Amino acid sequence: MTRAAIKGTAYCLNYASELGCYYGNTPYTERVEHGESEFIQKLPPKIQSYEAAASYPPNLAYIGAMSVEELEASAQPWYTHLKDLSRFGKYGEIMPEDEFIGLMDLCDVFDLIWLEKTFAAEVREKLEKHPLLKKEQLDRLEAGHDLSEINAETEKDGALPLYYGGKVVGCCRKGHHSDENLAAHILLENLASKAGGVLVLLHLLKNTGMDALEVRYVIECSEEAVGDMNQRGGGNIAKAIAEIAGCKNASGCDVRGFCAAPVDAMTIAAGLVASGAQANVAVVSGGAIPKLFMNARDHVRKDLPALENCLGNFAAMITPPDGVTPEMRLDALGVHTVGAGASPQAVTTALVYEPLQKAGLTFTDIDKYAPELHIPEITLPAGAGNVPEANFKMIAALAVMKQQLEKQAMPEFIKKHGLPGFAHTQGHIPSGVPYLGHAVDAIKEGKMTRAMIIGKGSLFLGRLTNLADGLSFMVEAAAPAAKASEGGITKDEVKHVLLDVLAEFAEKLKA
């Protein structure tokens, strides 16, 4: 089998402005190096409020509260043309920060998160109203600690204070007295990623109508690596997420590949399902605290809003084909090999042109391409340009080079086959997968034939190689019923032939 079905997707954002203001990598290192600098003082007034974040068109497109077409038609700049506030969308939600802090406590199994008593009670009351959290999960919430206990942990024992509304409402404690891999900062990042993964997996189960016990395998593909001093990236966030979500029949593993990891994980999941090794594989990705306000220094300097205020989460359920559900093709993957080269043309050739050749398709046979879908209002002020637009221009230019498109037709090609950027700068989230839910729905509704999801990664960030990375796959309408042999006989035809043979044999016996 060379196909696997995408039964459903889920997308969530965790509003985390105060987590980002203190522990996003840019503000955090600024404080360490320069204390309460001018940038640190100017950042808070520039931060988008939760109400604005839950009304911001790209965020609404991400959780499915508006379509990509509606986003594209929306007046810009989007941050001054907000829509009606929508916490929930077709695919997931935008969770407020206080509830997310409570969710981290709910997901904590080593007593690392301590919440102040009053705050803990208030958060419990809110989470009890959440449509997806069950009693066994809510029972994990702690009653809380006195503020004096929390202050003692932060002042004397290496814990990190947690803020809400400008006040200390809890802390994240360290997990070991000397292991830097279990320092409070690292554990906070990992717990946030785990909590976001749990939330988006719960939404995935709702969206697919599946019970948690039906999930057989979970692949987690965020940018965090968990472990201790003896095994720094040992894992396994996947099983940690599955445990809290109630997936008792599932196993799992983590896949890491910088920004390309979600596409790698999707391909591995589809391979497991197509081979029959696993059924009902959930691909899950939590968010990354270090990426919050990553470009905020440029936003503040240019007197623009600081929009990198949300942790981005993604999930998809891969199941065997059923003849109806849109499918991933495994016979025409785009693969960026070691020898492919790192130039934009070389990467685009490997990830777009070569899989099209394998499938016998042309550039215009793909309805929509989904490469890096960063929100341009975040990247443009930071000097990174309009990343989606740059990718679409390269795809169009390559189509011209391969004589499949006239040069003058490039603008129309980009408009027809491109997309607006609507994903936060969360590293692993932008590369292709934000569009997957929209694509699957459009294919189901007959509005689209196929889309290409493109993941790219920057391996040089790990200081082990200068290689680029990438993988792509196509999503199409369900294939016709599988053939039972290379001769093209269907299973039903085989059944009728066998019945005819048996009938003939029975007649001979009578004779």
C-alpha cells in the first residue's frame, strides 16, 4: 500500500504573553545580559492582549474559525483590522494564559509546577468548564501553595516564578540539584510543550470522533528534547502526552528535525499505517516557549505590536484508507538528500519538482502549495521578508525554468496556487502543516483535488552540519478501490471468480 488516510487534524494556540515576556529566548537573554534594559521596559505595552490575539485574523485561520480565503480577503494590516473574538474554531482553540498555566499543572507528574492557592482555585473553576477535560484529568490539579512557599522556592532553590496579571501566581521547580538538563527553565519549556500537545490531541480526538483508547501510536514532533545529563534527548514526550490524554493502548516516540519535523513525522506515521505495522497513529506537536517574542526587539524598535505571543500546537490522525477520506501519497515524496544542495533552487527542485515527476504531474496540477507559512506581519519588520511569498516565487520560477509556465503567468500562478502566511514563528509549526486541515476539508468538499505540504529545516542550527533539510508529500482525494493483483482485478472480481470456480467444481462432483 502506498497511501494512508488523514482522518482529521487539530490546531491550538496557547496565549502566553507573560511566559514569553520572561522566558522567551530574546527577552530572557536580554535580562541576563543587560538587566531591565530599554527593550525590556518597552516590550510589555507592545504586547497584543488575549482579546486581540483571539480576534487576530491569522490566529483565527489557524484554529479554523475563518477560512484561508477569508483571511486573504481581509483588510491589512491584520493587527488593526481585527475580527470578532473567537476562542474556539473548527480545529481547536486559543487558550487564555491563566488556563494554560493550570493545564501545565494538570500535566505535571513530578510536582514541578506549584500554583498559589487562590490562583489554583480560580483556574480550576475555569478548567472545569472546558468541554474536553474529564474528571480524571481535572483531579490532577493541585490545591495550591502559600505564596511564601513559592517565593522561598524561587529565591533559594532555583525555581522560576510564573506570572499572570503582573503578579507571581506560581513557580516551576527544578528537577535536580546540579543537572542543567533538569533545570527549571528547561523543564518549564518541556512542560509547556507537553501541555500544548495534550490539549491539541484532545481536540484531535473530538474532531475525528475517536475514543482515546483507539489510538495505537503517537509521534511527537516539537522542537523540545527531554532527558537528563546521561541522555539529553532521550524522550519520550509522545508517551507523556498520550498518558494524560487517556490513550492507554498507545505507544509512541519523538521525531526531531527542526522545522521539518512535522512533515517527517507525518511521513513516518503514514508509513507505519500503510505497512500495517500500526493503525490510528496520532502525530502531535506542542509549542516552544523560546520562540515567543523572538523578533520582538525589531517590533519594539519600529513601534509595532509584538505579535509572537502564542505557543502553536498541531495534531493529525493517520488511519488506513477507507475509500472516502483524503490520503497521503507515499509513492511520490519530495526528499532533500545529502547531495541535493542548499540553494533555494536545489531545495525547491528536490521538494517540489522531483515528486511531481514521480507522480506524472505538472506544477499546475497542485491546487495549493503549503511551504513555510509564517505570518508576514511578524517576519517583515524583522528583516526576514514575506516568507510564504518568497517560496511561491521560487516555485513559480522553477516552473518557468522547466518550461511548464510562461514567465508572464507567474503572478497569476502565485495568486492561484499560493497561500497567505498564518502561522506563528514557532519553528516546527509554519512548515506546511498549518494548511493541512484546510486542505483535507477542501478535498472532502470537492473544492480541491490535491495539495502539497512542504517541510524545510535548518540543520546548521545544531552546529553539526551545514546541510539544509526537507521533505514534502501530496494530499489527494481518496484513491479508487485497491487492486488485488497487478493484473488489475478488484477484490470483488476475485470473489466472483472464486464463486464461479466453486460452482463449476460442485457441478463436476454431482456428475
